Amino acid sequence: MDTIDLNPSYSTKDIPGKCIKCLAEHELNICLRELLADENYNTEEVQKRFEMLVTFLKSPESKKLRDESERCLADGRQVTLKINFDDNKPSYELKVD
């Protein structure tokens, strides 16, 4: 399974941003629509992606990562959250540029 990359953005007066939680929920909805469409293409991969996102959203680490990313975005830095699922164990990496 590939890594899921979420790239949050900071809201400005003219441009609405999205936090990590909003991006994860958006990706979750995309997976759900694909699963409900029942097109049988990459269903296993979409299910795995769905599980990864649900696990992240339910994890206690999600709030910590969201808070940290918001602090970095407020400082004008670029942030990417990488979600991995190795050996059925989730791992999260916040990359800040």
C-alpha cells in the first residue's frame, strides 16, 4: 500500500484552507464513494486506504499532529502528513519545510 500524503493549508482572508482532519475526511469520502460505486477496480486497495484513514482519524495522535501542523502553517511553513500502514501498524510522519 502506498503512503497517503495530506497537505494542509492555512486559511487566509481570500483563500479557505483545510486542516489535516478535513483533508483526511475528504479522502475518506472519496474512498467511500469508490467503494459504493462497486466498480471492482482496486477495491482491495481502496478498502485499505479507507481503513488507514479511519484509523488515523480515530487515533489520539491525530489531534497532536493537527495542532502541530497548524502551528507550522501559522509560521508560514509547508506541511505534509504521511500516513503509512506497515505490518498492519499505522505510522504517521509530519514533514515540515
